[in-house]
Amino acid sequence: MNVESQIFQSRILIVDDTPENVELLLMMLESCGYNRLKGVTDPREVMDLCREEPFDLVLLDIRMPHLDGFQVMEQLKGLHRNDFMPVLVLTAQNDRETRTRALEMGAKDFVTKPFDRSEVQLRIHNLLEVRQLYKEQQQRNMVLQAIVDERTRELQNKNDELQRSRHNIIQSLGKAGEYRDNETGMHVFRMASYARLLADAVGRDPEFVSNIWSAATMHDIGKIGIPDHILLKPGRFEPEEWEVMKRHTLIGAEILGEATSDLMRMARSVVLTHHERWDGKGYPNGLEGEAIPIEGRIVAVCDVFDALTSDRPYKRAWSVEAAVDYLKENSGSAFDPELVFAFIQILPMILEVKAAFPDEAQQSA
């Protein structure tokens, strides 16, 4: 249906307290071919009629009892807040104040009483043409918005898939590094889960909490570059061996390279800083206090707790109580004291994770 045909299918409401004016306009519009017309003499009916089915044009008198035209327009604003308010004012007043106020209230045009047939027809036709073009544009906008929304969903799904793949790759690399000195590699899953719980407990945002779970699994990826005779040595390291062992932080950073995403930047930061100490006596850079990134401080607490409570070739697992005592004793020296406090507060959840991801030796025992 073309615009001209749509114009004559428009719904038109005539509001005038003088019945003769309403009848005159109804007959005039019917003779022109308009057939979806409604006329009322009580302005209090307007809102209910417009709520039932919106009109494409309202011919509105100004001077009426109960509600004047300005009050009706104020009500109509609520229905057409984000829309084209189709009001044509009927008035016998030509003063500037009335016209200006009507335009300010949202009226689109005027018809002066007594009515001139040709003028009324042209003004109504022109307004309805604008109204139909506006509706067509709104429809096009809705179609375009639907297309944009669909493309956005597709891009978001692809981004989510990419993010999942990135997380999976990082976790696999982290597990590969852990297999060098832990037969099952379950340490990385436990401590990464601890890190996620601790990050949430201290109020980090959801993206940080999600990222640290994957980034923490990479903390010892640099062990890939440490010779077996040092990495798997059951006893204490000689000074020169310890210096080689400490290089796993730098090797890990080299493996990850320059970060291109928030997740990879966090993973690299964790690799480099999880052996720094709160008192500045850690390695590789001797960072102190809050100069150590929060992700490194979180992983330091979680890594040590899980390492202490797990069997290793060179030691038996400590009890949970002994490990907690160690964290307390080193709070403010090796570890961020606020993080130690928060970790102890969530210890029941930590122990649930620990029980859910035992090493194979523990499972078969």
C-alpha cells in the first residue's frame, strides 16, 4: 500500500465541545474519502479512546469545558513521549500567545474557525502524510535495530566462544607446566579455584574473578624451562640451583610474551609476581606491598597454602591447621595481611574445593 492509500486509512479523532463543528468535520472528511473517523464533544473521553487504539491525527479544540485543549495535549504527551504527537489545533483565536503555547505543547498545525474546506483538507492531508512517513521510518528503524541486535548477538556468541577457547588453552598450558613436578596437575585447578574464591571475597569485579581463575593456572608455566635434575630434586637446592629455579618466573613471562588481552596480561602478571613478598624480599624484582599487583598477591597466598597441604617428592603434606598457622605467621611479611585474613574467613569453601580435586595418590589411598 502506497503512502497516499495509507493516508486515507488513517484513524482521525475530532474533539470539539460544539456538536455542529464535529458533525461538519466528519461530513467533510467522509466526502474526501476518510472512513476511520471518530468524533467526541467531551474532552475527558480522549485518553481512553487513544489508549484503546492510537489515532494518526487528533483535531483538537482549545476552548472546552472540563478540560481545555492544552490540558488534553499535556495528557497526550504521556502517550507520545517518544513518538510523533499528531495534534491539529482547532481555534477561533488568532492571538500569538495561544498559537505559541499550542506549539510548545506539541501541536503540529492549526485550523482556524470558521473552517475553510480546502484549507482543512490540505492541512489534514499534509499532516497525515508526515505521520505516515514517520511511521514508515519507525518501522524501518525497528527492522534495522532487529538486524543490529541479531548481529550483536552473533558477535557476542563468537566472542564468548573465543574467550572460552582462550581460557581452555591457558588452563591446558598451566596443567602442562604443573605435570613437570606433580603427577596429576590437580594443584593448578585447586589453587586457581582458591584464587577465584579469594578474589570474590575481597570484592573484585566479576571479570577479574573470571580471569584470575584461568590466569592462576599459568603461574608456574616457566617450570617447563627448568632442568629435571633441579625441578625434581627431593632435597634442598644448592644456592646456584635455587637461582636457576627462581628463573621460572622470567621464563614463564617469556613464554607468554607481550599480552594482547586483559586475560593474558593478568596471566603474565601472575607468572611474574606470585613469588614476590609483601616485605619486598621476594623475586624476581623485589616488589613490596601494594606495588605487587593484586592478582600476584592473591595467587601467592593460594599457591603456598595448596603447596603446603599437598605431598611433594621432597616433603609430606602439612595439616590444614599447620598451613593456616604458617599463613598467619607470615602475614605482613610474605603475604598481604588483608588477603590472609580474607582467606581464613573463606576456609570452609577452600576445603570444599580441596576435597573435590584431590591428587591421584590421595584418591587411590
